[in-house]
Amino acid sequence: MNGSIQSSPTPEQPRQRVSWLRWAGTLVALSLLVYLLVQQGWDEFIHAIQSIPPWAFLAAFACLFGSRLTTIGRWLALLRSADVSISLWDAFKLVFAGLFASNFLPTTIGGDVVRLAGAVQLRLDAGIVTASLIVDRLVGMAGMATLLPLELPHVLRDGMPALKSAVGQGPLAAVVLPGFLQKIWKKLLEFIQTIWKSMVHWVRRPMGLLQALAWTYGHMTCVFGAVWFFLAGMGEPLSFWKIGGLWVLAYFITLLPVSINGLGVQELSIAVLYTTFGGVSREAGLALAVLMRMLYMIASLPGAFFLPGLLQRRNQPSVPGTNGNPMP
């Protein structure tokens, strides 16, 4: 013995390590996105955006703003089925404040934390609200998962050769691809394990879950509609179901906690999937990825008016099972 005392790691150290890893993942993903943009050529990328007529921009924005409203309906359905009394206006303020935080303050505070803090200010039951936020995410995931059969078999059948050609035929492909698939599978299992812990309150009230699922399908319809308008505006339309199947795959890839708010990962997933499996041109896929991120941010701007008051409760406990990603 040398008499030295070794200090044990504090709870903050693992959290800081995860934060740094996500920052690193964000920088890597954004660097790859910029590389694709440079490789494709800025002129082609700008031309693809300029080719979209104003009506398509307006229609896409209307769809995305409508998708934000459906998230209010989904959360309200869960809260009211649990006998939590909250007005439509209060729900509107909390949801949009959370969306703004998720899109503009991803490194400091999550959208679900904002909603929880606001609910506490309204003297709502913190335990039920926390559970409702988790179930809200799970219902959104369940709705998305129902569309996985649309494109997943196609991607699994034809995707491995495409991915190998992108990564390379050498030992790197043999190492990277299996590990990547294992991470996706592990992440899905973790979400499944949290379902029973979070849905106990709603199992006896299935009507609330069904209503929330209906709002989820409304949300998905709006998002897929926005993609359809953009692609149609660029002269490269896809069928509505093709758009939905590819978007769902991009959504589940974005759930991997490897970047801040899915930044970079979401854009890369959309660009690669719609180009490789949707058949759209590379410049159109890149333009779609960037425009969808921009419209999501613009549609969440109303939350800027409601967030300052809610940040007073930013030290409330975080919601388990969330990683700050935008809600599905």
C-alpha cells in the first residue's frame, strides 16, 4: 500500500463523457454532410433549392406546422385520459416551448424537461406528467414502427451491397457494418424494456392510447406531405408510401444517441436513404435534408415567446428515457 487515496468518479463524469461523445458525433456527421455538399457541388445544391416553386415551400411549411399541432393533440389525449386537467392554450405553450428548446438549445435543456417544468408550474401531478411524456414518445415510435415493413425488407435485401460500396469492400466494412446493426438492435431493445415501466397508467385506459396513436398518424401524414411537396417541387416526386417508409427508417437511425439533437445524423440519413433507395438525385436528397431541418426550426419559433418563463424551472429532474431528440 502506498497510502494514496483514489477518488471514485462522480456522477457528473459519465454524463460529461456522454456529452463530449455526442458533440464529437455531431461534428463528424456535420463534416460528412459538408463533404457530400462539396463533392456534389454547391451550384447543383443551390439550383435544386431554387427550382422549388413558392407554392411548394408554403405547402411544406403548412404541413410541418400542422405536424407540430398534432403533437399537442397527442399529449392532450394522454393527459386527459389520465384525468389531468390542462387547457388547450397551456398545452400549446408547453409543447412549443419544448420544441423551441429541442431545436435551438439542445446542449443545455431538453424539450421534455421544459414541458415538465411548465407542468410543475401549473401544479400538475409531476409523476403522471413525466409518465405521459415517456408514453408520448413511445406512442410516436409505435406509429412510426407500423410503417417499417414498407421499406425495411427492401433496404435489408439491397442495402448491404450499397452500404459496402459506400464504406468500402475492405476490412473496414466487415467491422463497421455489423457493429452499426448491433447498436440499432440494442437501442430498440432498450426502448422495448421501458414500455412496461411507463405505460402502466394507460393500460387500463386504452382509449387514450388509441387517440394518441390517431394523432401520431396525423403527425406522420403532415411530415410525409411536406417531403412530397419538396420532392414534387424539385421535379422528382415519389409515392406517398415510399416517402413514408424511407422517412421512418431515417427516424429510427436518428434515435441513436450519437449526436446532439440528431444534428447531422438526421440530414445524412435522409440524404442517403432517399438517394440510394428512393432514386432521387443526390442534390435533391441533400436539399431535402437541409430544408426539412430548416422548416422544423422555423415551425418551432413560436416557442421562443413562451420559453423564458419556463426556464425558471430548468433544474427540474430530467425525464428518463429521453435524449433531447425532437419528438416523433
